[in-house]
Amino acid sequence: MRLIITEKDNAARRIADILSDGSAEADRQKGVNVYRWGKTRVVGLSGHVVGLDFPEEYTNWRDVEPVELIDADIVTDPTQENIVRTLSDLSGRAGEVVIATDYDREGELIGKEAYELVREEFDGPIERVRFSSITDREVREAFDNPDELDFDLAAAGEARQVIDLIWGAALTRFLSLSARQLGNDFISVGRVQSPTLKLIVDREREIEAFDPETYWELFADLTTAEGGADETFESQYFYDDDGSEAERVWDEDTATSAHSALEDADAATVASVSRRTRTDSPPEPFNTTAFISAAGSLGYSAQRAMSVAEDLYTAGYLTYPRTDNTVYPDDLDPEALLDSFVGSDEFGEDAESLLALDEIEPTRGDKETTDHPPIHPTGELPAWGDLDEDEWNIYELVVRRFFATVAEPATWEHLRVVAKAGGHQLKANGKRLVEEGYHAVYPYSSASENFVPDVSEGEQLAIGDVELAEKETQPPRRYGQSRLIKKMEEMDIGTKATRHHIIEKLYDRGYLENDPPRPTKLAEAVVDAAEAFADHVVSEEMTAQLEEDMTAIAEGEATYEEVTEASREMLRRVFDELRDSQEEIGEHLQESLKADRRLGQCPDCGDELLVRRSRQGSYFVGCDGFPDCRFTLPLPSTGEPLVLDERCEEHDTHHVKMLAGRDTFVHGCPRCAAAEADESEDRILGACPECGADGAEEQQNEDGEGGGKLAIKQLRSGSRLAGCTRYPDCEYSLPLPRRGDIEITDEHCDEHDLPELVVQDGDEPWELGCPVCNYQEYQARQAIDDLEDLNGIGPATAEKLADAGVDSPEDLTDIDPDDLAQRTQGVTAETVREWQSQLAS
């Protein structure tokens, strides 16, 4: 039997389909898909199916000094036991094994892990095949020309794993224990994530330290008065600043004087007219960084863009999306690739126009590597309906980028007009696209024109509105995700395969918020502490050196043992710096951790109110003076609280926003919410369905009181409900909307004999109806019987989860989020936790 091992199940399915000419069938073995035809079996891993960890005696954080992890043994354990067992069974029956994992450092390491698992049961030949796209031609060529596993490249990947584990675990434990921040709220530190975080924090410091300066700019509308219809265009005042043109005026009196002079001028005289033609070259081919940047302009995060691109690669539509290369290989035939799009409804006309060019010569970038080509379409076109919206958008972006790289340059005509009025100069710069060139097939780059009419020297122009605009200099912009990845690349932080994952991890760990990324106070505190006590932790030089060392392993110039030992020695020096400052670091972190949770002054003792978390996991407002002061306020049970900059005018307390995915809402001032509840009176609706009408006589016999009433209640947490007046003896309740005025109508429900409700919130009233009927309908809508009932899970994601062994909501409930994220392409641990939260609620 011939056994083929791929990196993921969808790659296994695709390769089996190609090699079997579509005849392969799928069997399930221990929950794993095995594709078979004749004497061939193909099985997909789920990325890494074994993981590195420390021995069990190191698992208790309180019993082990973090520094001990530096020299601890590293053990390998299966993380996907069903896949490992399936691989073992198949290996024992194999006569030949082929490893067909992705062709990069990570893929080679995954291949080596599979090699070692296979070797436990099989001592025959093991071949390695490599390809840059999962197309019929490339896959068949790869299997016709097998190679051997590159153990040096795999060792480089393994060294990265070991170094990242040791650095991350030792430093994370040290800082978390120092700050007494354990459990789910531990303080995460990493070899690559910490220098990346410093980049973001440094930029935030620049923004906060920026001191804006005021300046003025002047604009005037000019209108032609000769040669037919009047044409109006905008011009800008400028002056000579030591031989260079300047538009910003830094003195208000000077600006006001120029404004008055231009307003008083009768006309402007054209002093000069200059024309020039500029060639606009097509873009270079996509490497990973350029692709992420372009996808970012379409609104895709780096993580999402790469996830979609990887799915398109596995499906055979794109080449491998992790590449530094910006030069197409010699064996790429651009005419043949263009020809594959002829006849396509979406791309056929553009492909034909490019094929009609006299010469097709692709552009070339500065980076040329031999592992993978730039990202480009394979020529296999998806059928209508094969791709969802995101997949189509990314696919079209890559197709049109390829079109652009073989298109002709664009040609722009620039027209510059300088006019004089009132002793001052005005200028207008126009541009017109003369030859569309690559813009005709690549709409993602700007092709906007600026109209300036054709005028002549000496021509008189009428002056219209003259505007004096007061402005301020702006601080540097925050890094968008694509700009951040480009900066990481420039500084050798991370690799093309890991940079987008690092950014996602920083969000998951609570270090970043919003987009563009903004550091939280926790992020600033961690960077501050590292800079003050162990600068190596956030040093890009250190991580760049390790990247060089791992490249040396891959090229056979260094060994795994040499590099990992050098890294351990570096970490020992870091701990020498940290050890004497542990208490000071802990105090600094603890104080900084409060910064994101401060609300205002406690009304009882004057200390600070903080957002706190109970042992049960719920959030509330508590006094920092606890246990001496026990003042508390409730917070809504839905979502995670975010302290906003906005403050309550009455209590000078920060407002709170509850982050709950699509159900996110602003809770407002917690003190106002509590006061409103204290002052509100219950509004009776009718008999309690639980203990009221039907059970009134029974209740009266038991406790001497009549049956309970259902009433609208305002809770101190800000929530509203229809609850029984006999609470806590009767706990019957129904949720009500948090916002809007609730009107009790005269209409009654025939089934429950309760009045129908209308919520007045905005222009259109919401006819809620009977609160019991409304809640029953809501429960029916919210019932989660299938994975696709959860927000964020569509057919494609459900299929990925099924490949990872998650077939139902029950399977998803108890699974480890980090483990599932590692095994499922395009799914983060935070997303899994959100799904589990939906199930729990």
C-alpha cells in the first residue's frame, strides 16, 4: 500500500482527487478521513499533531521557579491522538510512504513529525514531494519527481518551537507570578510578540507626546473668462521658503494679511503654465507582505486574508500564499496563464485585451527566492457558487494583481498653473489619465484625476471664494495591520508565516484593541517593565539574531543544539537582570493593570472604583479599598466590560461598554444605572404564570399571602425584566429590552391573560406583544441545534470544524479553544471562546 500524508484534510482530499482522476472515495477511521483508490491511501494531518511541552512536574506554576524552565527537558506528546493512531495503523500496512506537507519551514517540520511517527511502524522508503500550488500539473510533476525530507530545514522549525516555548513560558510565568495575575488573566510574553508589542507601544508614545502646532492654508476659486464656457477650479496659496515652495503659513498675521489681499484682488493673472507626462509603472508581483497590505485596503485583517488565501491555495486556485518572492519563475508562461481566463464572464475580456499586447513582459520586484513563486492564480477557475464572498474578493484581488503585472504602464498628463493676485502666488496642479494601462485591469490602485482647465500665460482669471483654513499638525498615524507587518518585515521580527498570527495573538491576550491596533494599559505596563528591567525581552535585535541563527540551521551552517543552547544562555542573562527586581516589577504591573479598569471615586470612602471579576467569572464594580470598604455595584451579566473615556456628568464616573459580539452595548454609568433601579417602582402586568392565577389559592394556604404578580422591574445592573413580586420565593422571570420606554397597552394575550407591550425606542415603535409569547418565540429562534446556528459559522467553517472532529454543538462545548484553533485553519482561539459563550448562554 502507498500512503500519502498531507498537512490538512482539505489538501488530502484535493490531492487524492487529482491522483485518482476523481475516483477516490473517503472512509472514516477513528474520526479521520482517509481517501482511497486502488492500493493508495491519503490522510491529512491537522497541522502539528504532536506538541512540545515541559514534563508534568513543571506544570504547577507555584511549585516551580520560572528560571528552572530554561534547562528543563522538552517532551513531545500527541495533540491529535485520533490522527496519530490512524497514521500508526496505516503506516503498519504501508509498503511506501510519501510526505506531501506544505513546502516551507513549518511544513518541513510537520513532515518530519509525520516521518518520526511513521518510523515507529514502518522501515521502508519515505519520500518527500514539494509543490507551490495544488493543481493537476504541479501535483503530478511533484509525485513524478520525489525528493527527500530536508532535516536541516525541519531542525530550524523545531529550534523555533523550542526557543519560543522556553522564552514564552519562563517569562510569562515570571511576570504573571510577580503581578499575582494567574488563571485566565495571566500576563503573556513571547520572543516575537514582545518586540512587536513594543513597536505598537512606541508609536502610541509618539502620539501621546505629540505637541500640535497651528498653521494656516489659503485656497481660492479661480474661473476662466475666455474661450467659451466658464470653468472654475481650486488653487492654493504658496510662498518661497528659502528656495522651496511652502503652503503652510505659521504666523496668523501673515496668513490674515494674505487672505485680505487675495479677497481684495480684482483678478489673478496666469504667470506660468507647465505640462509634463509621467509614466506610472505597473505593480510588482504579490509576496505575502504586499498581499496582506492590498487585502487590508479591502477591509480584511491580516489573519483573515491569509486564512482565505490558504483555503484558495488548498482548493487549487492560488499558489502558496507564504512567500517572500516578487519575481515570477522562468517556467511561468504568462500568455498561457492569461489564456486560461479567456471565456470567463468576470475576467475574459481583460485577459483578451492583455493577450493582444505586442509584448507580455511581467514586472519584477527586488526579492527573488527559489522556494515559492509570488502569489498568483493557477489558471484553474472556480465554478459559479464555489466561493463565498470573502473567497471571491481575495481571489479576484490576486487574479487582477497578476493581470496588472503583465499589463502596460499607465500614462498621466500633469498640468501646473501658477497665477498672481494681490502680490501673492496661487498654484493649481491638475492630472489626467491619458493611457489607462494597468489601471484598466487593476481597480485597487488610485486612478483619480484632478481637473484644471487649459489656460494660457497672461490670461486673466476671476477670483471667487477665498478660504483661510486654520489647521493643526497631526501626530503620526497608528500602524494598520498591513503597515505593522511591513515594519516587522523590515526589522526581521517574525517570518512571513508567523507575523499575522502574532498580531492576532496580541489581540487575544488583551494587549491590543480597535483597528488600527491600539495598545491597552496592560500592554504599556508590560513594555515599560521589560524596558526598565530586561530590555532583551522587547529587543528586536535579539529576535532578529535568532531568525538569522535559524536560517543558518536550515542552510547547514549551524546546528539545532548550538542555536537552542545560545538562546538558553541569553535567557539566563535576562533572568539575572530580572531576579533582583521581581517585587518592583510586580508592583509596577499591578498598578498598571488597574489603569484599564478605573472608573472613578468611591462614594463611600473616596478610594478608586475598579471593574473587578468574581471567582465565578462575573464582572462587577468594587472599591480598591476592599476589605475596609465593601461598596459594590453590579454590571450586566452579558459580555466583557470595557471602560470608556466618556464620564458621567453627575458622578464623574467612566461609562462602561459591554463587549458581546453582535450584542455589544453601552451600559453607561454604573452608578446611574443603580440609582435608576433604586428609584424605579415595579409596574404590575398581571398574575405570575408560575405562582399567580393558577396557584394563588395554594400559595395563600402555604404562606398566608396571595399569588405572585408579574411586574416590570429595573435591576441595578441596568437590565430590565418581567419578574414575580414574590422573588426570591418565586424566581419566575422574563427578559425585557434594555433600552426604550415600555408602554403597557389595553390589548391582552388570550393564552396568558397578560397585556401586550410596546417599546418606544427611536422612530418606529417595537410591538413586543405578550412578554411570555415573545420570550418563547425568542427561545425558538435562539435554539442551537446545529453548528451553523451559531453566529460566525457558515457551511465552509462547519466543514473545517467537522474535519477537526467537531460535528455538533455538543462537541464544541467542552473542546479546548487553543487546541481547536491550532487544528482549524482560519479559526482563532478567541472565536472558539465566543462560540462557546453563545452555547453557554
